[in-house]
Amino acid sequence: MRFRFVLIFPMLFLAACAGSRPDGGALEVTTAPAPGATEHELLVAATRERVKTGPAMFNGERSSDLDFADLSISVPPGHKSGEIEWPSPLPGDPNKQFVARSLAYVDGAEDFKRRLTARVAALPKGRRSVAVIVHGFNTDFDAAVFRATQILHDTKFDGVPVLFTWASRGSPLEYVYDRDSATIARDGLEDLLRIASESGVDDLFVFAHSMGNWATIEALRQAKIAGHGDFNGKLRTVILAAPDIDVDVFKSEMRVIGRPKYPFVLFSSSDDQALWLSGLIAGEKPRLGAYTEDVKEIADLGVVVIDLSATKANDSLAHNKFAVVLPDFVNRIGDRLRQGDHLTSGRGNISDTAKGLTASFGSLVGSTAGAAVTLPAYLLTLPARAVTH
């Protein structure tokens, strides 16, 4: 046990020091002009408590009911893909940093539904999509907001974004509390996905990071048991980035969920130090996001596995590789589909089809050196468009 703590505390120090988030939060509104900056509207569903004073909006304590908000966040013209340019000093310089442009609570689920439905209806028919983003461990509300905005901006997502934020205390020492909070949040996430599926949307996407994958898989599992696992036929791609889930638990959950019509996409990396630490805390059991030993077994559950072990990380724990890779991946998917490419070049026998699919997904990862792709075997008999529609 002493040996474990000798290893754990330096890792906790690294996690605590990661990033340059201002103490006390960063959501202080500024109306300063910034030519070239891009503003993003972001709807929020939260299982956090509201703060009593100040611009933070939500803290790390649990709420018994879903709460809602509507934000506008600005991204600077010189933004570097995959990064968050934190505002400092507050309220920040919108010419150089992420800043809050407006913050408002939404009073109740009905008002939230009206706002979501209106934004979906404003999109062109056939392109009415909603993306639900679920953050991970050790994430304060402002960090969740800025990371969601970074993902939306870098991927050029042109649908309606919704951040689902659960009660993380934003401390590397609160792992057990955060994990319990993520478990509690599964009901709220299931409710949010149901609301989104009833908004007039054509396509419903989910992106989850780290411990947020636990809440996501749990919500999908119980939705399946309840008989609405495809959320009115709207659920499309579910992206699992560095999931902090026990491998055996994930296999068990997927057997209940069943083989998804639109395969999940998993970003994993064997050098993810945050997940190594999580596995150590969990009795030295491997976490899905760092598991690269038997990827075929994972893939055949209905998962496209993208192994980023050989790619360069932009953070000290190699836990946020997705932030650099995901934008290029998503943009390439969109470009290929708009050009009428069904993402397969294989013809004839199954072996040729397999090579075509693997090559297509490999190229979709873009210029990321060393990325390896493993596909579910059953995809070899399906149109590849179904993977990423």
C-alpha cells in the first residue's frame, strides 16, 4: 500500500497542476469587442447545485434534479486547435482567450425543451443534429464549458450542442466522490437524451470523455432495459474518448446494450497515465481507454477502436489526445460523406472489404502518426456509411 501512495501522489500533483485555469473560476462575462472571434451558443443540462453568488453558476455538489442553463462563449481568432486559451486576468481578452459572453439559468425542463426544439427547427431539414457532450473526472463547471466549446469549435459542428455536466468537485483528490456522482448522473443523462430525441432532431450524437463515459454507458444500458435504447431511432455515433471504465464492466454493459446499429468509436492509448492511476486505485484492473491488448474482442462488441498509443500527447498525462485528433477525424468524415464517399474502397470478397474499411478509417484519423484502427467484424457485411452517418 505504501508503494502505491509513493506512486500516486506525484501523479495527483501533475493532475492538479495541469492547465492554467484561474482560481475561483473563469466564467466572468465581458462584452469587449473582438473582430474575428467566434461565439458559440451552448445549452447546458446539469446535475450540479447552483452557486449562491458569483459567475461560476454551478458548483461540484450534487443536485437531486436536472437543472439547465444557456451560455454564449467566445473563441479567439488565433485559437490553436486542441487547446483552451484560458482567460487571465479575468474577465479575459476575447482577442486572445476564451471568454464568457452571456450566462443565464433556464428555469425548468419545459423552457429548456422549447429552446432546444427552436434551435433544432432553425437548422436545414436533413441536417438537424444535436451533440451531447459529457465531461470527465476532476472537472469544474467552467472547465467543462470551455472544453465543450473547444470541441465544438475545432470540429466545426454545425448542429445544436448540449453540455451535460455532472457533479465533479474539480479536485484530483475526489476520485471516489466524482465516480459516485457520475453514477448518480446516469438518470439525468438518460432524461436529457430522451428530451433531445424528441426535439425534432434527425441525428443525435454523444461525445464522452474519461469518467463521463461511465455515466454515458450506464445511461445507454438502462435506456436499453427500459425499451428505448435507440432514443426514437435518433441515436447515431457515440464517441468514447479515454474512457475510465473497467474493461470487464464495459464488456458486461455492452452485452446488455447489444450491438449498436451505429458502432461506437473508441479513442484509447496505452500511455494514458491518468487511466493507469485509475486502474491502480481500482485494484490494478485495466481501464478501457488504456486497454490495447485484445482490441478485437472490444471491437466485436460494436466498437471502432482507434489506438493512439504511438501518437504524441499535448498534455503531461496523455489523457487528452482526443482533443488534437478528434477535430481532424470529424472534419474528414463530414468531407468524405458530402463528396458521396461511403467510406469503403473494398470490392468483392470479405477480405477486400475489410482492407477497404480499415484504409478508410485509417485515413480519417488524418495525419496522426501511428494511429491504428480496429473494426468490428460484422461491419464487413454492412455499408460503411452506417458507421458515421
